[in-house]
Amino acid sequence: MINDTHSHSAGDSILQDVTKIMRSLLPIDDLLARWGGEEFIFYFGNKDAEQVYKIIELIRLEIQNFKFIYNDKQIHLTCTFGICYRTSEMGLKDCINAADESMYQGKEKGRNITVIS
């Protein structure tokens, strides 16, 4: 939507800002990658459910409150996150699909939310 409203350059600039925010709040031993378009994927190693939720919520709130500026215009942005806690019986692809489904549930609930599968 940002690309369509403000330009692809604005979208690229905001993706860079979002990445900086996420990396600044992500513990050093955890991973972040762009999954496609405006989607990102995280991998948390030795974190329990409560720790992961707190980190993701911190990131979500920081993005929600950040003042993105492009060409002297402020752009408001929110993010919806889906979390899946991988069990030993679950393959990585299944975990990613469950997290993706949780994200879509969050979008259906009005966006700007973190949903756990």
C-alpha cells in the first residue's frame, strides 16, 4: 500500500527503517530475514514462549510509534505478527505455515496485533 500511495522509493526506505528497528530490538543470538515483499521471518533459538512474545510485541509497538518520514511526509505504519512455537514433531515448513496462518488471523482481526498459533 505504501508503494501505491507514496512510491516504490518510499516503500524501500520504510523497509530499511523497519529492518533497523527490528534488528536493534532483536537479541544478538536470534535471526531475522526478509521473507518476501514486506514480510519478515524471525528465528528465536533459546527463548521460551513468553520471551518471544515480549520481543515481538516490543518490535510491533516500536514500529507503530515510529515517525517514518519520506519526502517531508509522515507515514504511519503498523505490523501484524504471527508466532508459531515449533515442537519436535513439527517440520520447519509446518511451523512457518502455522506462523503465516496466525498472521492472517491477525489481519482478519483488524491488524496491528500479534497472534500465537
